[in-house]
Amino acid sequence: MAAFDPWDPAFLDDPYPAYAELRERGRVQYFEPTGQWLVSHHADVSALLRDRRLGRTYQHRFTHEDFGRTAPPAAHEPFHTLNDHGMLDLEPPDHTRIRRLVSKAFTPRTVEQLKPYVTRLAGELVDGLVRQGGGDLLTDVAEPLPVAVIAEMLGIPESDRAPLRPWSADICGMYELNPSEDVAARAVRASVEFSDYLLQLIADRRKEPGEDLISGLIAAHDEGDRLTEQEMISTCVLLLNAGHEATVNATVNGWYALFRNPGQLAALRADHTLVASAIEELMRYDTPLQLFERWVLDDIEVDGTTIPRGAEIAMLFGSANHDPEVFRNPEQLDLAREDNPHISFSAGIHYCIGAPLARIELAASMTALLEKAPTLGLAAEPRRKPNFVIRGLEGLAVDV
């Protein structure tokens, strides 16, 4: 029987059989190696994402000591300062205040206005891939598209964008389970460098405002919607990281899944109207964010098991998205699946604010590849990244 082991290469290659075993064992299990309670059923994950007895942080209510936790090492402070002031790791009222400001940049109307830019850029990237006769779908299309879009929204000049993806990758390494000191050191270094860069960019935008999101946050601050400078920096980093990580991994995971399911790929090539449902199904089938952590702020009970205040819950999105109680034939890729309440974008107050933009980006790149590279195929078997929480590939070599 498959074992839940987030450090085992075989598990990382295909965690879904282990999830099935977890679901069969019950609705909640304690996982000693990480000190977390694993929640694997769709109904429980969906409910707990909306449960206000859980929080992304506990520091709005408790000290580390009160909560029975040890403060992070002082050497990690730059990462935690950056991370802890972003809205993903805040709870109301701070979360509400920051999300209200940022949401103005992600209204349906604003996102829809980006569609021509996203479509044009996706087309140009795929044209380049076709001209060179193939390449790495990750670095040639999947990465540059969402990075350019969010950088454009933030107002980061093209000449400054090269370090964005490496900074993001190093910072996101800290979201894995039990990160090593080497991973932590890289995250700290990236946090300092990214913060210093944004500090200067914010200063420049104060002198010369533009039409970008950073200028908009500064203007809102000046008009009375208060954001501290650290909140502004943390918000920009979060938008950059969250604004492309899921899209990048959804793109390569998705196309790799299509190559391994040639019947479904053929159906998609024959009917491009399937693109919208295909995106939802591919995000369900091989979920980019496999796990989302929450702290237990007040005792809760799951199926007769009391999980005490101070505990940490690991909600397994990948498992929830394969729950047969919700999805018919969950191990089967079905691009025409109609009833698809996947939770790849989370739920509750931390539902992904950029989900509409991600969907536009994924549709643009998929449509461009279907139209401009109709014989796109796998050139070599890819390697999985040695990560569990953020699931992706080292690269995806393709022929056109």
C-alpha cells in the first residue's frame, strides 16, 4: 500500500495513491514527522478553510509562548518579517484592510482589460518556441508569461525582472515541510534583496507615480487607507510569488498530464471550446499547491477527534481534489468534466485573489499552443522538482 512520505521521490512522483490510503484510514491523522494533523477529505478541507477557529497566523491573538510554540530563529527574521506582513499570512482586521486595497486591481473589469496584453504576449512566446523548433515549455512559455504580467501590473521595469523568478523560488522554498538551513539561508537572502529592491522602487514611485499597482497603493495610503511600508513590500512580494507560481506549475503539470493522456489531448485539439473546462480539470487532476497550513486558534473536532488549540492542520488540496465522494472517477482525466468544485485556489477569506487572472493566463497560453503548435509533443521525460507543497517540474522539453 502507498505510504504518505513527502520526502520520498516515489511519493513526489505520484502522491495520489497515498492520498487514497489516507482517506480510507479516516478523516484526520496525526503525522509525527511534521507535527501536523493531516486532513484529506474534500468536505473537511472545504469546511475548515472557512472555519474562523483556524488562522494562517496566531500572533494576532497569542504570543509564541502563549501558543506553546517556539519563536523562529533570529537568523530567519528577514524572511518572517516579509512573509508575516503579507495578507496571505494575516487575519482580520489587517487581512481585510489590505485585501480591500489590493482587490481594486483584480476586479473582473480590470482583469478583463488585461486580456489583450496577456493574449498577445502568450502568442509571442509560443511563436518563439515554434521558431526554434521546440524547447523547454517551462522556461520558454510557462514562466515568462505570468511573471511579465504581474511585473507589468506592479510597475517593475523590464530591465529589472531577471531576478524576480529566482527570488520567488528561494522564498517559496520555506513553504516546504521542515525546510533545511540551506533552504532557509537562501530564503533569507532573497527576502533581503527583494525587499531592498522594492523599497527603492516604492521611493521612486513616490516621486514619479505611474498607472501601476505600486503607485495605486501609495496613493491609497496617502488618501487615508493606511498601509505600512512593510505591508506594501510584503504585498508586492506576495502578489509576485502567488501571481505566477500556481500558473507556472499548472501549465507544466497540465501539459505533462495531457501528454500522458493522448485521448484527452486529441479531444482538446479537435475542440478548442474545451479550453475553459480543461484548465479546471487539469488544476484538479495534478494540483499545483498540494498542502495549505492553518493554526488551530480554538479547539476543534473532526470526526470525533479533538484537535487542540496550538496544533497545526495540513489541508491536503491534492487529496481533496481526488476525493471520490465529490469527483466521479477522480483518477481519470476528463477535460469535459462539468461538476468540478476543485479547491486549487483555496476557499474562504484566503481564496486566491488572482484566480481570474490565472485563468486568463492559462487559457491564453493553452490556446496559443493549440493553435500555433498543433503537433506539440513530449521530447523527453521530465524530472519532478524535489518539492511536495508546491508541485512542479524541473522543466518540460517539447517538440513542435
